[in-house]
Amino acid sequence: MNTIELGSSEHRRTSISMLLGSIVTFAVLYSPQSLISLFSKQYHISPATAGASVSLATIGLAIGLIIVSTISDRVDRKLLMSLSLLTTSVLAILSAFTHQFTLFLIIRFLIGLSVAGFPSIAMAFLNEEFHPKAIGRVIGIYVAGTSIGGLVGRVVIGVLTDLFNWQIALMILGMISLLFSLVFWYKLPSSRNFTPRRTSLLQWERGLKHNISQRNLLSLFLTAFLLMGVYIMILNYIGYPLTSKPYNLSQTVFGFLFVVNLLGTCSSVWFGKLADRYSRQHVIALAIGILLIGVLLTLSSVLFLKIAGVAIVAFGFFASHSVASGWVGIAAGRESKAQASSLYLLFYYGGSSLIGWSGGYSSISLAGTA
């Protein structure tokens, strides 16, 4: 197998491309998260309905992952990822021109469908193109890009919403995403180790049963479901108490709260390296323990401790995700890497949609009359 060498020009081009692709994907996907409490006030809707601006996108993403898993072995990896990013960027721009919240939610669902072509294929691409001994570090960089993307979307949208309005904010984000998507298409090296092959529905079903029946893979899938659900639930609804009395944070200040995602950038790379050196079971257990400490701190009424709790949750979550996502590619057989990656993300975004959205019902009392 002709793998990409660490430190080579192709390694640098791949890292830059994956970073940009992750930024586009997760900036667009989670851009409304800092606006959920604003949607409740502007449209007089419940937290759960406002939170659907994120959960419907992740539901679309989960459905899209099932579709992608059936064609991922037939279509060129680079082409599929590039088309996914370009379509997502165009839809993000279109969402800025909607004034009816129902239509906005429909476009958000379509964004979820379109964005599915990047994350599942990205993980399969990296697992195919890099040596297994280097995959922890490489996946760590990719996951770091997801945290940066989420940060960019939330902070930029928060600031631009205060300066203009949320429609203009989403339009600017969509235009930046379109530029990044074009750079991704130009810079990403073509795959060396991917050979397109036709997969029948029966083969796909057999692969699905094989991956689900593997206890180690199923454990990773369930871990992703729970961790992502808890993480997104906290980020979706923490804005209700923080933008209300006694804190009364503005959209800009609240948007900058998501700078804590930078801790996820550090933890994903660091824990990715640790996973290459030590027992993955011990490393992921440590990361999950850190996340749980953060969850407990968010329950405090002291503003500093509440914000510290969100930061620690982000640190532990991205550390866990980095280890688990890299582990999936190693645990799955060579013929099952793409589908195993898609299944991991299906559970991952399923948790985001179900657990993340359900937290809106416990936030109703925090929303007041919104």
C-alpha cells in the first residue's frame, strides 16, 4: 500500500484540505446554535422548536450518511467530498434569504443531507491513505478542524448578528464556506489506495450486519451516540439561562463563549497522539471522565463555574471523539472501513438529534415567555 508519509507535501496539503473541509462542514451545521434563544424570542416559539434548527440538520445528516454508505465505494472520494462541501455552502447562502421559520427549517434539513458526503468519506479517506501507526495523529488534526469549524460558525454568527442581523450573518458565512470548498477541491491530493467497486444491496446488508455484530464497534457507536448527545444538548440550551437574568449576556458575548471549543482543538490532537502510544481503553476512559466533570460544573449558578464547565465538556468531548473515531477505522476490516465510519457517524449524529433536541423540553422553564 502506497501511504502518505508524515511531513511530506501531500501530508501538508491533505491536512490543510481536511481542516478547511471540517471548518465548512461544522461551521454551517452548527451556525444557528448561538441563535436558538434568539429564534424563540423573534418567532415566539418553544426552545424545542427553535432547537430544531440544529437537530433537523443533524437528522438530515444521519439520513444522508445511510445514503452515502451505499454509494461511497462507487464514487471517487475526493469528488464526493468536494460536491458535498459546495452544495452545503450554496444551501447556507440560500438559508439567509428565508424569513419564514418553517422554510428555514426545511433548508436546514437539506443542509444536513448535503453535508453527509464529507465527514464519513473523510474518515475513510484518511484511514486508507495513512499508515495505521499514524492514524491517531491524523484523525486528531481532522477532529481539531471540526472544533474550529463549530467555533467559527457560532462566534462569527453571534458577532455579525449583533452588527447586522442573523440573515446577513448566515449569508457571509455561506460565502466564506464556498471559497473554502473551492480551495479544498483544488488542494486535496487524489486518493492512492481507493479502487471504485460496485456493491450490491445484499453485500451492503451483510456489511451492516457484520459491523453491528462486532462488540467493539457497537460499543464505539453507542459511545458516540451518548457523548455527542450530551455535548450538543448543553451547547443548544445553555444560551437560555446565560442570555436571561441574572446573566443577561448579549449575542456577541454569548457567541464568544464557544471559544472554549479551542480546548477541543488541543485535546483532540493531544489525545489522538496518546491513543497511538497507550491503551485506547484507558485514554478514552480518561476523556469521558473529564467530560462528566464538566457536565456537573454547568449545573452551578456561579457564572465562572458554569462557563468553565462548558469548556471542560468541550475538552473531554473532542478528546473522546478523536480516540473513538480513529479506533473505528482500526477495528473495522479493510473492506468495511467506509461503512463502519458511516455507522459511527450515524450514531454520533443520532445522539445529536435525539438527545440534543430532547433537552429543549427541560429548557422551557428557562425560556420564560419566549
